[in-house]
Amino acid sequence: MITAIAIIMNKTNKLTEAELTRYGRQVSLKEIGEAGQLKLKNANVLVIGCGGLGCPAITYLAAAGVGRITIVDDDVVDLSNLHRQTLYSTDDLGEKKVFLAGKRVQKNNPLVEIECLDTRFSEENAAGLLNDRDAVLDCTDNFSTRQLLGEKSREYKVPLIFASVLNYEAQVTVFNFQEGPAYQDLFPELPKDGIYKPEDIGLFGVLPGIAGALQANELIKIITGCGEVLSGKLLVFSIQSNRFNVIRF
């Protein structure tokens, strides 16, 4: 079990020619520019879970040039995952998701650093995992881990980018951002009507892809300062009705 992780990351104040070429369309946005891209290069991000939400989130974070991404997951690929977890294939059944995900996004962008940890987020390893992070993405699928991650991210003052999916609907928000609300402000306790198992509910395959991409989007905005962050605002959307609503809290 991991109790502490030493994070050594050499900050840089310059983009290479390869980076300027790879991220050129992004750098050309005046709100990002070279300064924003450099912030992404120097960012240190934690992703908990590499399933339906984690797959798109990790893919877009690496593609955007986030310099260091640590992925935490201890699950293996199951046939029932493949309609939504697009980093895996039929040939991967029974293999560890975290190593497959890391290998594939690293292949897509060898300019970023990917760390893969075959473990679960827990009380024991929370400090080591959250220390010195610029943000953490909650890509989990169970209430107890979300509750713990909410508590610990608030304790260590790490912005928490949250998403959840169910049937045709999703929620996305950001906690602990610039003294903004925390997870417990919106979800003060576990559901009283019982905790469902993810495998027991229906889920439209495209839905976590959209929600995970939105999580990556919030991370990029947090790091670069480009755009309005979903702090104190819960984005709720249905892909069945194409309705997107923002609820302030």
C-alpha cells in the first residue's frame, strides 16, 4: 500500500519547438498563448479512476500538454466496460486498467509524464497522493471514495474536479477552488436510500465521455486562468433531451 509519494518535478520557463508545434492551435488562442501552455506543462495533476470518466479525461489532459499526470486505479478490464471505456479493447480483458491507460496516452503524447499507481485512494495514502498537486479529478464510481476524496481534498486545499453519471444524465462541478464550496457543502452525507452498485444501473455509453471531457476542460481553465470555472455551480445535463442547466450553490 502506498503511504507517501515523493513528487519531483522540474519546472521550466520555456516551451520546446516540438511543444510549440504540437500545441500550436491551442497556443494560438490569445487567452492561453505560450504563457498558458507553459502553465499546463508545469502542472501536476492527480486522476482517481480510469474508467468511463477517467478515459476521456486522461486522454484530453495528456493531449493538452499537462506536464505530469498521476493515475490511480486498481481495477481490471471487463467486457462490460468496453461500451464506454475507450482506451481498452477486447484483447485487454483481465489486464490492469491503470497501466493500459498510462501506456496509451503516453504513446499519444510522449512529451508528458504519466505515473500509474495500481492502488485505491484511501485514508492511508491520501496525504502522499494529494501533496503538491495543482488539482485532482474525481473519476470514481462509488460514494464512499467520493466522500473521502471530498474530505481530503478540502483538507489539503486541492481543487477537486467532480463528475458523476447515471442513465442519461451527468453532473459536473469544481470544489475547493479559490475558497469556493467543498464537496460536503453539496453532498453532506451518503445517500440514505442505499448505495447502488455501478454494474446494477443503466448507462448510455457516450455520457461519461462527455462528462470526462468536461472535467479535463475545467482543469485546463483552472491551470491557465482561461474562462469561467464551475466553482459554486453544478452543471447538470441530459443527453437524451439535450438540456444543459447550471445550478448555483
